[in-house]
Amino acid sequence: MEMSCSNCNQSITAHFCANCGQKKYKRIDKKYIWDEIQYTFLHTNKGFLYSVKKIIQNPGKTAKEFIDGNRVNHYKPILLLFVLSGISAFISFKVIGFGEISANAFANEAVTKSFMTKYMSFASSYSTFLILLSIPFYAFCTKIAFRKWGHNYYEHIIINTYLMCFYTLLSLFVLYPLIYIFKSNEALILQLSNFSIISLPVVFIWMCRNLYPEKTLKAILFRMIAVIVLLIVTFLLIIILAILIGFLIAIANPEAFKHLIPKK
């Protein structure tokens, strides 16, 4: 049914005004309120659950679709990761108590336990931020390793975002239930956590097989090794830079580090 746009008075023949983008008038009802609630709290609009399902089924194909322009049904990947990592942090540290489990694993070493308690407290508070902050570094390494395969740096940010989305979903649906079941066995929990981290390169190789279907597995494996080397070098450089900055600050302002020197 044709009607006039309530914003610019142009004729509307579809769901949106072709002139200003105003949505075609619809009386506010139960469905309208429900759609608004979804959009307000999760911006789902049917895209959130759709993207989650597609990522679980095939993260590489999902990333390729989004990069190639098929985005109308997809939730924005960076926002998706933000939501998923927030849910993951809440379940991991508030429901399961992963921070306490990690600290108890080092109960026999007081210094290590104290450090782990502080570290896990920091990680639980800023986990979402830390995950998002790490993606530009991962994208930098994958861009260099795959520099001749057609994707620019910003597309590699999206690729790595989908990788982290899949890893987060894997944690939510597989790792956390196992942690909850075996939470009394701290050593096993740490082994499961380490295994989940080691699985990241395997997942990335699977993604690349769908991102670059024309490439051989050998070529992908070679570049995966290059990514790992680049990540190690990058993090070592960051550590060295942090130590150097701390050293320079100590020279410029020795009083700031005076409390760290043991008293005789």
C-alpha cells in the first residue's frame, strides 16, 4: 500500500522512503516493542543469533562473506566480539570463578599465587578491552604473512575478529562447561585452558582454508608458521620497549621506584 513519508512527504512504495530513509509508518504494537527491546539491548535485529550460528558453522566462510560485501544479515563483527567477550568474562570469572581456580593452582607458592590473584583480577576487569586491543597486533602479523593474498590490513582486522569470536564461542559452549564440571581439579582446568589457547592456530588454519580455497594447505601452513614467529617477535619487542621505558623513567625520576628497593 502506497503512503506518504511522515518525514519528507515523499511517496513510499517499499518499506523505507527512497528520499530520506524513513521507515514506512507502522502502528506501535507488541511486535514493535519487542523489536525495539532486542535492538536496544543487543542490537540483535535477527543479526546477532544469525552471525553466531554462521561463525560456529564456518568462521572462515563467514569472514569471507562479510569482507566480500554480503553484510545485510550479519551483526557487525567488532561489536559482536565486544558483546561475546563481555558475556564470556562474566561467566568465566563471576559464575565459574576461574580467577580463584587459577590462583589455587599455585597455592604452594605464595609469591606466584599472589601474582596470579592480582593478574586474574586485572584480566577479569579488563578482559574485553585486552581482547579488542590484541586484534590490531594479530592483524599486523597476519597482514605481513599473507601480504600477497589480496586482503588489506583492515580486512585482516575483521578476519582476526571473527577468529576471536569463534574462540570465545568455543569457550562458552565447550571450555566453560568442562571447567564447571571439573572445577575441583585445578591442574586439569589449567591444562584445558592451555589446550584451548594452543587450538587457536588450528582454528586459524581452518579459517584460511575457507578464506583462500584456491591456496594449498602447504602454503597456508607456511604462512601460519610465519604468523607465529611474527607474534613472538612482536611481543618480545613490546616487552623490551616496556623495560626500556621503565628504565628511562627510573633514571629521570628515581624517587618513583624507591619503594621497590628492599630495605636493609
